[in-house]
Amino acid sequence: MRASRLVSLLLLLQTRGRMTAAELARELEVSERTVHRDVDALSESGVPIYAERGPHGGVQLVEGYRTRLTGMTAEEAEALFLSGLPGPAAELGLGTVMAAAQLKVLAALPGELRNRASRLVERFHLDAASWFQRGEAVDQLPTIAQGVWEARRLRIGYDRGDRVVERVVDPLGLVLKGGVWYFVGRVEDQIRTYRVSRAVSAEAMDEAFERPSAFDLTAYWRESIAAYEREAERVDITVRVRPDRAGELAHLFGDEAVALADRLPDPDPEGWTRLRLRVRWPDETPGRMLQLGGDLELLEPVDLRERVAALALAALDRYRSPGSSQAAPQPARRVAPGA
């Protein structure tokens, strides 16, 4: 612990120059007395460090004393400081570790590269979460991450939606996609993907496990995403959309679906655009259609069109009677065959 603090103190002085004992104490979260003892220890070990008393005094290193990284280009330094995601690092319990690592690199960089890296920190910030999203609760993430790092078996309670099941998992890796954490684990010789937010409990077991020598997390994730998108249920739909809202279809159905859409030559009485698209997740399509209100109309297939109408009627029934405790009609009953 003390050795790490001594290194941090040294790097703070290399990065910022002269600092008072009070400033160092705040940064290191120790007392000023501890700072003075650490300065003495560094001095006794041969580090050219000294302290000056008085209102303009402080602790500093002899001019020119610095450990430099060699072979790092300006572009590499910039990429390094753009790669840090403070939110995910904090969720992993590595917030202070990330900060300390960047401080060490910053302190060791030559002056020109250090200035460029500092400007990046001041002017660029990476935020992985979506708008208006606070992120999922990932209380078990630090335990799972430790299991991944130490190759230690975990006992987890996992919420499957209908019930919580207990699993003994060999955690092989963690993935952050779109602000959502997933972990890949081996259960009974099968490799599966789990959503971290659904882990209601996680306990590290005494038993370690041996990672499969051929397992490649990046390749596994890439193949899993490709398989998921390839196997997702699709449906062909025909829509008409007001021309000035057509650009919003990509948000509803995805860039790929819109890029591959066929524009239909059928004349439209209102001059709207008619498209035929192949979209994923048919069950979600009716709800998505309503997001553009009356500026988007689903023409085919008829069964999905009826479901959109049922959803709209259910909402209308609800709002016709403000404050009514009566449940709105169920869409399925309105469109049941033969009803």
C-alpha cells in the first residue's frame, strides 16, 4: 500500500510540478504528516526530491528528473487518453485504478506529448450511455469481474424473468455493448452469455477453473452477435410515411432495413413515400409504428395493421375516460380471429 502511494506521490510531482503538503495530502487521501514521511522516504532512497517552507514553498523534484516512455507517438498518446471510459471503469470498481494508470502515463510522457494528452482530457469526454438512460443496476459486476480476472468459479442467482435460478459458472469474459454489461460464462461445458443486471447474487467460490485454451472472447462475441442478428425473426412490411419524417425510420427499424428498403412507385394521394422493408422482431413492430403517430401508416401485412389499430384504440379508450380505474380493452381480444 505504501509503495503504491510513494509512486503516486512521485508521479503527481512529475506531472504537476511543485505542490504543497496539503495538496498532496488531499490527492493521496492521507495526512500531511504522512506526506512528509513519504517525502523523507523518497529522499533517502535516492530520489532528488526536496521541500521548501514558507508561503510560497512546497514539495518538488529537481528540475529535469523524469521517467520517460520511449517509442510512443503523439497519435498513440492521444488514443490512450481517448480510450478511458470513466463510467464503466467505476462500475467495475476500477475508477481509481484507471485514474492512477493515466496519471502514471501522463507523468512519464515527454513534455510535448503530455501537453497534447492533457488537452484531450480537457476537450473530449466519452459517454457510453444512451440519452435519458441512467444505466442498469449492476451490483454484482465487481464480483463477476474479479472472478473473470482470477479465473475463479462463481455461484450466481440469475433472474430469468419467470423465476430466479442458481448457476455455477466459470466466468470467461465481460463485454460492454451499448451501455449494457454482459458476461460470458461456461456452464456444464456450454458457453453462454448472461446479462449482468439480471444477476441478483454472485459469490466467489474457493474453486478455481482452467480457461479453455482455444477460447477467444472477441471472436466468440462477434460470432454470437452475427448469429443473433441472423436468426432474429423478420417480417416484410409495407408502409407509407410523410416525406419529412422518412429519415426517422432508421431509428425505428434500423439502418440496414432502411438501406435495403424498396421504394414503391404506387401513387399516393397525399404525396407520401411508400416503402417495403424487411424488419426484425415482428412483435415489436406495432408499437414502433405508433411512435410517429399519424405520420406513418402500416399497410401490410393485415394482421400487424390490425394490431397497430388495436393498440391505438386501447390508448384512445384509456384517455377518453381520465382517471377511470377500468382497465383498457386488451388488444388481443379486439383482433382475435372470428371475433
